[in-house]
Amino acid sequence: MKNILFSIIIFFTYITSTFSHVNHYKDFSVLEYDLYRNNKLIGFHNYKFTREANNLNVKSKIEFNISKMGVNLYKYQATSEEIYENENLINFYSKTNQNKKEKYVNITFDRENNELNIDGSSYKGKAPNDFIVGTWWNHEIVKAKAQISAVSGRIIPQKVIFIGKEEINVNGVAYNTLHFKFLSSKKDTPEKKKLNTDIWYDEETKIWVKAAFDKSGYWEYRLKLKK
């Protein structure tokens, strides 16, 4: 189960750039995803977008449970909130329960110094304002040099490779997508913490359609509903 824990942490460590193209989501209020492990539905990850004048609020909730023969082996619950002003991230908050282990992140934007202040369960300090907070909905993540864990605040340098354009089918819907692979760029990253995740964004709307990674099982996020 340790490998499962690390794969969960790695997947939810990525964060969107403080300068984000949130206007791509102006026509959407809800995004809902099903979470699969080894092609078995184990949970969900949902987003709710609300707007007021030049501000955008993005709330997220994720829950899943891994069980075997009716016995719960791993339970995960997390909530987060992102607040944008004129497309700039000004606050991020999250609380996570990983199998009864509590983690958190509080991030604020320092306007005077144009940088991020991070108070997390595994990192406390500052970061450049072009690092990303880890919710996959914002495709600007593909341009970031590093990500900040949405679970614990840990900073993770990344390398992003554009695989190409692909037509994929998700929950019975065909999408023309842009396929990216995210890898750890820091050579001394421990193997169990290395990033190796594939993400697909809709080519026209830039909506996050699918994510996949292979670690202690094959994990997939599949878009279920957008409205």
C-alpha cells in the first residue's frame, strides 16, 4: 500500500500557474470525473466553478476507496478551493485525509513581492508565481517548470512532453485531444516519487478529458460530466 500512497500523492501535487487562462472555462460550471484503478470504478473527483465580476472560485472534492473482498484497504478524501482575481491565483486551500493521515496546504499570493507564500504539511516557504497548484483542470500546467503539491505543498520540478494530437473516446463521447506526458525533471527524485503521468486536453475547449498513470495498478481519470 505504500506505493499506492505515493502514486496518490504524486498525482495530486500539481498546481496551475498563477497566470491562468480561466476564460477557457467561462461556459462551464461543473466538471465531474470518474476515477478507475485497474479498470474498476473506485471514486470520483468533481469541480464546481462560480464567478463574480473578475473573480473565479473553483471548489474541488475527491473521494475514493480501495477494497478487497469487502475489506477497506485504503480510503482517500480531499477538498480544495482556488480563488482567482483577474485570472491570477490569489489563494489556494486544501485539506486531505489519506487513510486517516491528515495533510494540508495554504497558499497566498504576495502582491508586493509577486510570489507565492506556501504553508503546507511538507513544505513552508516561498515559490515563484509561475509555479503551478495541482488541479488538472487548467491546461496552463503544461507550461510550468515546477508544480506545488495540492496535498502537502511540496515543490516538484517537471518536464512536459507533447505526445501529439489524438482522438479518444471517454464515456461514449469522442474527443479530439492534445496528449501530454508529465515527468520529473529532477534526476535525484526517488523512484517511488517520480512523476510519470499522461494527460489529455480537448483541443478546442482545453477541458481536461482524461489522465492516466501506472503505479501499483493502472489509474485513470475519465470525464463524466461537463455543464
